[in-house]
Amino acid sequence: MRRRGPDLLRWFSLALLLIAIGLTFLELVAFSRQRARLPRGLMIAGVSVGGLDRTEASERLLQVYGSPVELHYADQVFWLSPAAAGFSADVEAMLAAAELVRTGGSFWTEFWDYLWNRPGEVDEIPLRADISAAQMEAALRDIAARYDQPPTAVQPIPGTSNFRPGQPGEVLDISRAAELLGAVLRQPSNRRLNLPVVEGDAPRASLSTLATLLKQNIDVAGFDGLAVLYMQDLRSGDELLLGRYRNAEFQLEPDIAFTAASTIKIPIMIAFYRAFDEPLDDEAGRWLREMITESGNDPADWLMERIDPVYGPIRVTETIRELGFENTFMAGYFYLDAPLLRDYLTPANHRPDLSTAPDRYNQTTASEIGMLLADLYECGQGGGALLAAFPGEITVVECQTMLDLLAQNQIGVLIEAGVPDGTRVAHKHGWTDSPLTWAADAGIVYSPAGDYVLTMYLWNDREMIWVPTSALMADLSRSVYNYFNPPSS
């Protein structure tokens, strides 16, 4: 009996050892099978793939990131596939990174942690994906084409000087939508997006539409002479030059010469301020006011004589020429029988197709006097050609003073008659007394929706009647004002 005790203990110990080895082997097999799959707790791009093999993980990632995005455009709901938006998840690259995590640790260290049920810490693998910006923009533009409600532009009312209000619309903000959609496509969940929709203001009618309305106004009024209009938007610099003769389009390359008459007093005023600085003496100040507000010819002559007793008009022309205007000039004084100091030949007064028989003493064109007013306006704002051409000779304050003088010229007809009462209009007008063969007004209109230059020159080879002529010019002015200040929707 004593000999069998140690044998039993030995066999029992051996059995326990074999059981331990067997259990260890079983655990080792189980661990090896588990290690052949992705680590427990592993996240790829926010998707749980722990315990999956490579194929299963690939399918899950493609299922998540290949699912369509739910898009909401106002009350419309639709779905967009990631591929259509140019999104492509780089599944192979992410799985390759996962393989490094799976095989990167020590086998026996991980097995020991496995035996003690101590899961190791696993870093999440970030999303790797490509997005084609061009393809996404194309997809969004396709959505916009189907669902946008573009605003409608302001439209003229034919035969009048009025406009119909435009209508605002709703349009997709494509740049912001692309930013938001890109973020949603990178999310594994909550793949839903309310597309950013902005209200689009009703656009102003185009310049070509305005030109069509102005031509209709001229034709409806029955005016069969020559009408030339120049307009410049003083915010954008956009310009319109329109010619109408005998109810047909009249080409203005080059622009056509008109007798400047009293509108030439704008260049005279600018040339005087170039020669003399503020503060002016009382006499010069009075002459300037009388020349602009009363259209006085004698004060205009006296001011030019101050510049140069003999060649005052030529000095005015030199100032205008230095600004680049080749068709505007003053060749003699206003007084009766004043000598013609120089004979100016210009592109505008040498057109072979039509002549308005402009005065050899003073001439201009609708476009040049309009651009000169734009220069004066810009000078009053602290910039522009006047300050650049005459540094130290013309100042911002002097330009503001000149604009104030032009605004004091209040006659209640022509441009002024086409704008609401109280609207500031800095302008200079001119016309022949009898017979009335031409009439002009050149000014700056300060309107709520934008300031602009408007010049109008009308001529006919037979006498024009004042009432319908001035009414037509008022209607043309009203059309331009309504173009800048259309009725609200």
C-alpha cells in the first residue's frame, strides 16, 4: 500500500499537466483563430470591424460609406449616391492599416493578455477617402437645375417709362452645399443633409433691356430727329451709349458732335478751378454761380478772361484735352462777334454720314460730357482722373464745390422732371431759343439705389416743339431713374 501512494500522485500530477497542456493548446488554437481576424474593439472610420475578417470588414465599410445620403431641398426629399457625388472610400488602404494593427504586436504577449482576458488598446483607423470637387459640383448643379426657383428680373412696361417688379427666388448655395455634403459623406451615420438654400433678389433689368425701352420711348413720342443718350452707373462703371435717328439705330463710333452751348460751362468751371484755388474772391464766386445757375454767358467770358485774357477758351480746351477728350472744345468767347481763336477738326465733327451743324465755337458729345461728369463725381469722392491729371491744381473740396454748384441749377424740366421731387440732380442744360433745333441736359442723379450720369442731346434738321421735346427728355430721364430704382415685388 505504501508503494502505490506515490504512483497515484504521480499519475494525478501527470493528468493535470496533460489537461493543462490540452487546455493551453485549445486556447492557443482559439487565440490563433481570433488573431486571424481583426482585433476586438477595432474601429475603422467610425465603423466597428472587430472580430471580422478582411472580406467581412470590406463589405461592412462599403455598405456604410456606399449608402446614399438623404438630401432635403426645402420640402423636397431625395437620395444621392456617394459615387455620383464624386466620393470614393479607400477601403484597401484602411484594411492595410488594420492588418498592421492585427499583426504588429508580439504573438505571445497578446496570447498572455488573451489568457487573462485583458484586451489591448487599439487605435482607431481614420477614414481615407477621395472626393472629386468637380464631380460633386456637377451633381449639385444638377440638383440646382431641377429644384432652384430663380428670381425673375425687373421687366419694362412697353410704351411707358415704368418697370414691372421682379420676383425673388430660391437658389442652392452650391459652395456651402459642397462643404456640408463633403462632411456628411465622411460620416458613418446620420447621413442626412438639409441643403442650404438662399433667397435670390430680383435682378435689375439688363442694360440692353433699358436701351430697348429708351428706343421705344423715342419712337412712341414720334421724335424722328437724332437722339443720343449716354448713361454711366457710378457704382459699377457700366455704360450705355444709345443713338436713334429717324426711328432707326444710329451707330456712334465715333460719337457725333453737338453744339455744346451752355453744357460747355462744365469744362469752363473745371478749367477755372484748375487755374485758381479756393477760397475764391467774391466776384469770381458770383460769376461761377451766375454761369451755372443762370446760364450766364457774360460771366463765362469773364471767368475765361481771368484764366487768359486772350486765349481763355483755348486754355479750357487744353484742360479738357489733357483729360483725353478729343471732341470737346471751346474755340472762342461767347460775346457777339468774338473771334474764332482756332478751328478744331475732330472725329465727331467729321463724320461723313450725318452732321448736326455744330457751332464752330464750342462742341461736345454726349459721351465725353458724360464721362467728364463721372470724373468730377469721382474727384468729389477722392479719386478719379481729375485728381490724377491735375495733382495739386484741383482738389477734392473744389470738386465737391463744383458739384454743389451744378446741383443749384434747378429748372424743373428735362432730367429733373423725370425724377421724384427732392432728388439731387447736379446738371447743366442747354438749348437754342428759336428755332429750337437742339436741346441738351447733362447731369449726375443721386438716387436711393445708386448714383448715375445721364446726358441727353436731341437734334433735328427742322424746328422741334418745346413741349413734346422736353416731355420726351423727361420720360427718358424717368426710364433711367426707374431702371435704377425699380418697384419692389
